[in-house]
Amino acid sequence: DMNGTEEDLFFLSNGHISPVWYSVLSRRGYFPIEELSTFRKINSRLQGHPATEEGLPGIRIASGSLGQGLSVAIGAAQVKMLNGESTWVFSLHGDGELQEGQIW
């Protein structure tokens, strides 16, 4: 279930590593592994940076602007705390994002 309620959340902030995340999602059964061969092809759901409008489960934010994922993850964690949930929120960042002002 990927609806976000009463479950741990993961936000991929450094979207340029999307092939890794797509691989994880496909191997967990969220879409066919064969679809990985369409990566970055015209009309493919699997583009260089994940996009929410593609309808892929597990893609919660359209990443690309470095450093944005931390703000989103903090907001999601605050909502979970206010709702009394005891689940976790994770956000993955790359070294380049550490140079962005909102990270430090």
C-alpha cells in the first residue's frame, strides 16, 4: 500500500539516481521489471528524474531541484506527528545537495 497513511514514507531527493529507485520499485512488484528497458525513452513513465504525473507508485515528489526533498520530508514527518502516527519518514540525498542553503 502506497497511500502514505500509517506507513513509512521515502522521498528521493536526488532524482538523478532514479534508475536505482526504479529498479527497487520494479523488483518489489510495483511495475513489471521489463518496463526498466524503457528508461528515458519517449513516452516512457521512467524518465531521468521521477515525476508524480506518471502515476508510478512510490514516486511521491518530482525531484530535480537539489535540496528540496528535505523540506518535503520534514513537512511529511510533522503531519505524521500531528496525526499521532508512529511511522518513519526517510529522505535520500546526494553530496551535491549538501551545498544547497536549505540543507544547512
